[in-house]
Amino acid sequence: MVTVDSMTQFDLDFGANDRIQANFERFHAANPRVFHLWGRFTLQMIRAGFKRGSASLVAERIRWETGVATTSDPPIKLNNNYRSRYARLWMRENPTRAGFFRTRELADSSSDSVIGAALHYGVRR
């Protein structure tokens, strides 16, 4: 249980989705390799005949590839809260594949700023 005493000013000013969003934007800007891998593995799924994709599957593949299959780079610690944001961002960048990932409406639907903020950072595949 979170008490007012344990909450930061950020917690008081913003809700949970805003915190997740802010953390995602920082992570995304600092780790452009994640979005590159997200696109690569998603396209592999599409080429393999998948009509719909799983954001969880892509995230776990990124973890596997960066933690087990590749030893030259440190493993990526991809927060599960970012999966839906990467899925939304990828579909926004690939409009012909909109709907490939099923997403639910975020509690704060202004979080479509995921796209704007991520693109603001100029991070591309």
C-alpha cells in the first residue's frame, strides 16, 4: 500500500501511467537498439505468416538475443510495462501493419504521446 508519506512529488503530480510513460521515454531514448530489434523480430513474425503478433513474444526474444545469444553487448533489461508502448510505436511507424499487435486503451489515453515523444527523440530503427 502506498502512503502519501512514501510518495514523491512526481507521484503526486502524475499518475502511474504518466510515470510509466516518462520512464519509457527515457529508456527508449537511451536504448535505440531495442526498437531496432523490435522491428526486426516483428518483421520475422510477419514473414513467417503471423497475422497477429505478441508483444510479449517480441520482448522475450529481445531479452534472449541480448542476454543469451549475443555476448558482446550487455543484456537489455526491458521492463514489461514498455511492451505495449513499443507495440503502439511500431504500428504507428508501420501504418500498413496497424492492428498487428492487440493493444488495450491505456488508462490515460493521452499516452498516445508515446508516439510523439518517442519520435521527438528522433529514435528510429
